[in-house]
Amino acid sequence: MQHTVSSKTLIKASISAVIVAAIVLITIILPAEYDIDPTGIGGKLGLTALAHATEAKSTPIEAIKGSDEFKTIEVTVPAGRGIEYKFYMKQHEKMTYEWLTDGASLYFDLHGEPEGDTTGYFESYAIATTNEMKGSYTTPFEGSHGWYWKNKSDKPVSIQLMVKGQYEVIGLKQ
């Protein structure tokens, strides 16, 4: 048995789908995603709170790009482990930095890896074991630059890293 759908039925179904989509857009999607609530229903349903939660999780551009003001980054190095925290920088860009731990000394290697290099090459700028350091460097090449910290203790160590300059945050490298 073959069913045929009339043009009239198809048009009615299409118009109904457009109307339902418009209602969903106005009452649910706009309030939840963009905090636009023309009907007030989104606020009553708590959907505008979702838009505010999304805004809070978004990283503002200033937090990603470097600036003339210090940006503070909190990093924790787990007990008996090492981590890397990196920034993308172009050749001859400068970063001023200061970092300090919550007391324990860490082995560290401040270094850079050239963009596109597949050989594993990296250039170290400073290597030591300490609980704080400050300074600045100018990148000799474009690529990722930052710190490797090794925690040889049996407790996690918190680091407060303050940076300013020309960079884009890559973040933790696992």
C-alpha cells in the first residue's frame, strides 16, 4: 500500500515546524545562550542563568593575549611529578615574569621549542632549583616558550606565575 502526501499536508507540516522552531528559539535558545529574553519566559524558567554561567566560563581576550600589565596564573605541580606551562611567542617578543611557590623549591627549566620543529630540539634559558625567580627574556625564535617544573617532594606545590609581555597562552602541556 503506497501513501502519498498531498501538497496541502506538506505545506501545513512545514509551517507548523517553522512555528515550533520560532517558539523554541524565542523562549529557550535566546534566553539560555544569549541572555535575550523578549517574552520573560526564559527568566521564569531559569534559562537566562545559563547564559550568565556560559559567560563566566568564557576566557576574555585579555586573558589569552599578553599585555602591559601582569597577569597572574596559578599552577599546581603534583607530588613527585613534573608539568610544563607554555606560551606561544613570535621571534624577538619579550616576556617579563616572576614566579614563586608556596614554600617548597622546585627544579625548573625555562626553555623554548621552535615552531614546526619535529626533532625534539629545545633551547634552555635558565635551569635551577629554587622556590622563586624573576626576570625577562626575548625569544630567539617563534614557537612555544615556558617552564618545566619538577616537584621532587611528596606534597603538591602551588606556583603563582606572574607574566607580562607579548604572548598567547598555551597553558599546561601534559
